[in-house]
Amino acid sequence: MTFHDFNFDERLAEGLDSMNYQKPTPIQEQAIPLILEGHDLIACAQTGTGKTAAYILPVVHRMIRGDHRHLNTLIIAPTRELAQQIDQQIEGFAYFTGVSSIPVYGGGDGATWEQQKRALEQGADIIIATPGRLIALLASGTIDLTHLQHLILDEADRMLDMGFYDDIVKIISYLPKKRQTLLFSATMPPKIRQLTSKILHEPKEVNIAISKPAAGILQQAYVVYDAQKMPLIKHILTADTYNSVIIFCSTKDGAKALDRSFQKEGLKASAFHSDLEQSEREEIMRAFKSKQINILIGTDVLSRGIDVDGIDLVINADAPPDPEDYIHRVGRTARAERTGTAITLINDRDQRRFFSIENLIGQEIIKLPIPAALGEGPVYEPETKKKSTFNKGGKKFGGKGKFVKRK
């Protein structure tokens, strides 16, 4: 199947051709026809499967074939980074169509707020908004949703994890009852099912999420003491040539501590976390995408909010607390049918977590030997470890982002 089989409007098809889009992914192949037919949709699909195009393309097609004199489509996303990325993709797909979009998010200064309000007053076909800023706009009367035809919730599970359930329900109360609603989520916990029963009408379902990393990812792990982590990361980064690397930590303080260690070692990297100003985060992301910096350190918020092709190495400085987050983290590499490597460092405390990850994905991940110069690591015995186990290596990333000696 190719994108020409969808019979998109020629202006939309021209945009796809210019971006060299030829063959749809499974989520696109299944979701696009249902959306074109006007059905409400629940789609379970992981990041990196092409879900953004799966809803943008049919909605833009329906928009340019119909009446879009008013605000036509509202997309709600959990983070400003995702909102910006969706906006960029719309700009590419809709380049020849005349369809306009605006990202609306918090975290900026007063000038950003005023700029967003002016842009909304001038009119747009599609708004991509984070829940908090959208509530503020609705309360101020800046935005009129009475003619809305499409509502899309992207990464719905992430929004609920961040505590936005009540905000979403409140936003829905401003919308016309007659509309097409599309909900995309990587997982389907009970809270999502509860939400879908409230806001969707006789939805169709598409399930692409198989909770397995892409086949192109080489998954590896080292079993280590915390004191061995930084020397091992340095060894990994210098033993081979990597153009683009993301290192994940489970906490913001851990990311900051790792960033400081990188600076001391003279390694060029940038930490990406919520304590930075919005302008700083955007500058770091621009530098990373343009390869001015090739190592990015972040938390699980980054694993779901970043859309960058060409990442060839992901390092988990510690195992994620939720096995599903492992899928999101390693899914940053091997995108768009490319290959990549994902390496996880497992200390004593994380052994049971990593064992849960292996159970989830249905495979045992190879444990590589630590370089002899770093000494021996612990034995991988996840079924005998307890969550409260501390390492024997002396140091751990902890406290207020400091190295803490174990007494």
C-alpha cells in the first residue's frame, strides 16, 4: 500500500511527495481510512510508529475538502515540546494546502502569552495546545471552539499520568457535542477507558502497541555498581563513534548530577529538564537537532516528548521505574526503519525493575562484561534482590543531584 491509495486531495498529496512519504506505517494504514469515514477512534500506538501523520493527514484532507472558515481542529498534547513538534509536522504536510496551525503552551514569558493570543485572534485552522494554557485561554474568552469539528488527544496516557484528567474533562465541556474525537495513547489503563466512555461516540479501535522495542534496536545491558556508571558511560562513548546520543535518568536531579560529571570529564553534553527556562530548552533542542551538541541528558518526559530522527545510541543511566517507559526510551533510536543501540546500566536496586522489563518485552537482554579496568560488577540475580537493596560500590546518584556516599 502507498499513500496514493488514500486518494488524498492533490495539494496534500503534493506535500507528501515533497517529503518523500511513500509507504504508510501500520497505524497509518489502519487509522486513516477510519478517520476519513468520520468515525471516532481509539488508537493504541507507541511513539515512533507514525501516529502523528495518522491523524493529521486525514483531518487536513477533510478540512480542505470542506468548510474551514472557523477554528476546525483542536489537538491536545501533554508537553510544549510535543505541541511544537506536531505543529512542525502540520506545517510540512499542509505546506501546499493553505491550512494554518498554532502551538499554544505555557512556560513562556508575558510576550509569549501576548503573541499566542494575537495569533489566535487572527485565526487558525488547527490549534495544538497543552491543557493548562488552553484552560487559561478558554477562561479569558480568547478562543472560540463553538464550530470545532475535530478533537484529537495525543499521548492521552501521558496526560493522565501528569494529572490532567479533570482539565481535559473541563475542556470537553466547552466543545460542541457533534464533533469527531480521536484519542491516541501508548497504553490503555482503566483511567483512559473511563475517559473514552465520556468523550467518544461509538468509537472504532486500532491497536498497534505491542509493548516491544523495534526490531532494529540492538539492546544491551551492563550490571554495575553506581560508582562504575560514569567511567562506563565514558568508555561506551569513546569506544565507538556516535553522532547522536540520548542518556536517560529517572530523576531530574540525577540528570543534573550526570551533566556535572560530564562537564568535569570535559565531555560536551547538555541536560534537558523542567528547571530550565523555556527559551533554554528550545535552544538546547535546536542545537541537538542541528548536531551542534550530540549528547542530550534527560528524564522520561523527554522520552515521550522528543521527535528526532537519527539518534543512534540511547543509554539508560538507570532502569526506568515503569517497564513501559523502557519502550519509550529505547524507541528514540531505530526510528523510520533505521537501526540503533540501547544500553541500560543496572545497579543492585534496579535489578528487579529490569527483570520486569525483560518479562514485558518477552526476551532476555544480553548482559555485557564490564571493561576489566573498571573492576567487577554485581551478579545479575533479580529474583533474589529486594527494592531496598543498596549497592556496594560506594556512591550513587541521589539527594539533591549530588553524589552521596553510602555509609
